[in-house]
Amino acid sequence: MSFKVFIQLVLASILLIFSTGAAWYEGSALIEHSWEWKHTAIFSGLVNGQVENASEILPIDYFIYAAKFAHVFPLLMLLSVTYLILIMGYVLLKRNHKMFTYFLASVGILFLMLSGFVSNSPTNGLIIISTSLLVIGILLLVIPLVRLVNIKVKEIH
């Protein structure tokens, strides 16, 4: 792995750690908004049944609350995780261009599916995250198509 790639991995990891901490902090406001527990404490409800007091809320639900109502840091988390996935895929598959192309398409399809999963939310934060997932997913499908066309053109010549 080259030094440039290592630096990119380190910087993306730092951004991920920072944005995760900030999103967790912002999402902890869920504890104070008991009327939102029914709609936002999804994982807590799955594990504990109906959430009746703040101590039953799982930390992962803080991220859902932050994504719904304070979307900046969850969006930064999404972007940094995406970048980390792409860089690691590149490092692992850089010698096999076809496999890297399929990897990009697979990640694109996953992002499109995630976009569809959160697209019905009435909150601005999840609409922004859903749109971001949709745009990234489309880009990650267009790029492989262009790469495949280039590979086919090179094979013909």
C-alpha cells in the first residue's frame, strides 16, 4: 500500500471517528424527547419491547435520531464510510480491474437499496441522507459501466 493511500485511509478514519462521536452526542437528545421514542428508538423496541424510560434506549438509536433531526454528522459518517469502503476495495482489487468494477457496482446496488429503505421518511434529515445514498448509488453504477465499456474497447483493439 502506498503512502498516499495510507494517508487517505487515516484521514477518512479520523473523519469517521469525529463524525460518529458528534452524531452520537447530537442523537443523545433522544433521551429528552420521550414522544419520539415510539418512532425513533427502533432497535431499542426490538430488543426491549416498548421503551418506557430513557435507560432502555440503545446507543444505536441515537444515530437514528441524529440522522432524522441533525443530519450533518450522520452524512459525514456516510461519506467517510463510503470513501473507506472504496479505498479498501481499490487496495484489495487494484490488480483485477474487472473485479473492482463488479465491486463498485455491488456497492452501488447496496446504496440504492439503502436509499429505498429510508426514502419514505417525513424528516428532512433522512430525506437528505436518502438522496445522498441515491446519488452515490447511481454514481457507483455509472462508473462501472464506463469502466466495462473501456475494458471491452481495450479488448477489441
